[in-house]
Amino acid sequence: MTHARPLPQRRRPAALVLAAAAASVAACEPEPSPVIQLLPIPAEVRPQPADTFLISAETPVVVDSADAEAERIAGFLVDWVANRLEERPAILRDEPPQGPHLRLTRDPALDSLGEEGYTLTVDRDSVVIRSAAAAGLYYGVQTLRQLLPPAVEYTAAFPVPLTVPGIRVADTPRYPWRGAMLDVARHFFAPGEVKRFIDLMALHKLNRLHLHLSDDQGWRIEVPGWPNLTTIGGSTEVGGGPGGHYTAEEYADLIRYAAERYVTVVPEIDMPGHINAALASYPGLNCDGRAPELYTGTEVGFSALCTEKEITWTFLQDVIREVSAANPGPWFHVGGDEVPSLPEDVYAEFMRRVAGLVRENGKTMVAWDEVAANLPGSGTVVQLWRPAPWHAPGETPQDTARRRIASEQRSEVVGAQEAGARFILSPASRFYLDMKATPEQVLGLQWAGIPDLRDTYDWDPDTHMAVLRPESILGVEGPLWTETAGTLEDLEYLAFPRLAAIAEFGWSPRERRDWRHFRMRVGAQSARWIALGVNFRRSPLVPWESGPPDP
Ligand code: TNX
């Protein structure tokens, strides 16, 4: 199953209601050129209005003769256009023909754009995507997809003319780490739901899916030799629902599905805190030998591993080895957040030992903010979550920077940077997708703020994290914690449109980011989200589309 909901929902009353309000906000805004509706905005893009390309069932997609991966990528493109043509266009492994064609080709001369960079040229006779590596071809295809009519996202077989506006794009991402985190521990999400989330990530050129696989409320991945983790620890979730877990096969299938879309899964096993589900599964892991009850509430910070017990280290060795083996990607996220019950030195020693286990398994350690105070090894990736200060009305960005929220965080971060850390930016007040976007919203929390789309989009690390050198920023990530989100609809409502802002933050060059332009492009691409049935929040800040008309 690729989509949890097979039937796209074409129109939502909320869109129509808000469209009128948004239109009045939009009245004074410039219309973006119809071809620059791309999300994220490419590094360089030039419309060629005279050069429209028409795709028909006779238009082949040509790939280099030895390039099986390009052929696979071309398959995505052909699937979309085939939704709107009488027949499926052919994929040829050959030299381009004389007639109109689409072409995906590797070009070593484009090395300077990196593995994920590409060029896309649409003129009257051809559409050509070039890249030094396959990832770039994939992202070029995603850009081309966003230029196609949104109706290509429907599977119903009503033909529409498939015109592609003339354009020249040269593109490459700002950061290598462009992530979203999904908390499948507080509420469990089935493989099909995670796949749907991956599809939506890929559309926006996001490339890291951080899966928060364990927490107080649930343990979601099988570990050979420790069956209770899933049979007991995985048996519930927030609110007392049935929970669930991924079998080894399901997990491997998810990894594969993500990899096919150039998304690398970053597994997180949160330790030494956020660990009640494991403690409830094995009495021996507890200092007093007694298992606590399973937990279905939403408090944080009450559980911790018994760090001095030998069994704890046997457990951690097995878990880190097995979870590392199940994940081909180079990262292992060890959590490390919110453990007030452990003294600082015990915490630091624990993290140091864990860093050794992660290293032994050939992985790079990722951990939350708290690890910065005592960096357990150079090369550790620190995910900064503490809220960024709000830009108060009347304040200059420099004032805001001076009013930095926690000065000790600043010195910790400087220290960690000096010790060789790299950083992922996830400031809760801007990037936490589980925060409400308006006070009236039922879904979501608000401990870090109430960020609407503009709060997520319209800032720069330089204005509040001036201590970070650009080269120590690995990228950005939007965490979606699920204390309040139990369904795919909930996830989508919290994630969109804000995840698109994070995607643009991660992909587009700083000088191309512009709020007024962004909100128009979000509005324009929303017809595609509607075609895909995405349950996005109709923020009044955006001039929403009402979706493509029925054929
Ligand atoms: C903080 S920030 C947490 C999570 C919660 C989240 C809710 C961090 C590393 N931990 O345990 O789910 O807030 O917004």
C-alpha cells in the first residue's frame, strides 16, 4: 500500500471559506509568474514563456543506455503523466530521438552542483534533466512534477493536455540534511501511513526521515532476543489505544521505500530517559527489579535507565547493534533529552559509553540539545531544539539576537562546536510541527509557541544563532511529536503547510527565500496537495487554490 487513503478528497469546504479571506490578503501581492510556483524555490530559475512543451502518449522518456537507476526514476514521471494520457509513454534506453522527448541524463560536467543538484531545461522540442548523480535526476523529476498540471496526481483516467511551461532551472540544495521527524512512539503509525508521509516529503525534496521509535508510551521496532519490547512495550500508546510495532520485514520494506525516494531513515532509540516502555517490558532493567506499569499519558522526564546495572549495557549493546543493522543509513539517534532524574556526571558518562557503542557499529551519533554540554565525541551531530527567541514587535533582529533565550545554551553550543559537533536546527518555537498554529486550534501543544506559517518560514539562523558557523550547520528538521496526533489526517494538518517552509529553508539559497513570494507559491502548489488529498491547514496567510476541477 503506497497511500493510506486511496481516494483523493478533491474539495474541502474549509478551502472555499478561507479562499475568500485569503484573496483579500492577497489582493496587494504580486502574482508569481505561473512557472515559478516551485516549492522549494530552486537556486536559479528562468521562465522561457515562449517555449511550452506538450507531453502526449507518444512522447518517450529517454535515459542513458546503462543507467538502470535513471530508468527507475523515469518510472515515477511516467506514472504521473500516464494518469492523464490515453496510454503510457515509453521509457527508452537510448540516444534521444529526433522528435519531442523527455530526457534524464548524467552529466559529469555538473559535478559542481553536487549529487543532489540538477539542471532542467524545458523548451519546445524537449525536456532535459541533467545531473552528475542519480539523486539529482530524482530532484529534477520532482521539479518537473510541480510544473505539470496538479491533475496528474489523480489516478482517474480522464485525459487532459499536459503542457509544461518553458523554463531553465539550475538547482542545488543549501543543506545536506533536510528532515522531518515522525514520533511513532506516542501514537503508532502503520507502514502505509509512514509511506504516505515519505511521499509528501519527497515532493518537497526532503531527504531525512527521523523515526522516533521508542518513548515512555511505546517501543515500535523488533529487537531479536528482546521480544517483550514489542509484545508488551509496543502494546499501547497515548490515550490507551492498541499501539503497534513494525516487524523486521515491515521495517525493511519501509527503509527500502524511503531509499527509493532518496529519503534516508534516521532511527532514534531515546535513552537514558523516555524509556518507560522498555522498563515495563523487562523488570530486570529496573534498579529495583520491578517493572512499572505501561504508560499512556503525556508527561515527560520521569523515566530513566538503571545506568549502573550490567543488564542495561547488555540491553543497549543488543539494541544498538540490531537497530544499526536494520538501518543502512550512517546515523543513529540516541535521544538523550529530558532526563532530570540523572545527575549531570552520570548522564555524561552514560552518553560517553553509548557513543562508543554507536561508533563500534559504524554509525554517527545524533542526539538532542542536552548532549552539547558534554559532547561525547567529536563528530557528534547535535539536534538543537530549544526554542528560538521570538522577534518581538518593534525589535531589530540584532536586539532579538542579544535577547537570546538561554545564555547557557549559547555557551554549550559554542563549546560543542569547538569540540567538532555539527548541528541540525529544530528550534521548537519555529520548527516543531506539533505546536498549534493558532490558539484556537484543538490539535497540538503550545509550550514553545504558536507558530503560524510565517513564523516557521521567516527567520534565519544568523539572527538568533549567530554563534554557529555556516559549515557546522548540517541542516534543518521539523519534528512532529504525536501526543495529540493519532491519525494520518492529524499528522497532515500539523505538518502542512509548515513542513513546506522547513523544506524551503533546507533547500533554497538564503537570498532566494522571500516570504511574500513563498506564500504565493504555497497557494499555487496547494492545488496539488488537494489533488493528493492532503489534509493541510488553511492558514489565512496564504491565498489557497480550491483544487483542480473535476474533468
Ligand atoms: C519535547 S524536545 C520533547 C518531546 C515532546 C515534545 C512535545 C524533545 C527532545 N523532547 O518528548 O514530545 O517536546 O512538543
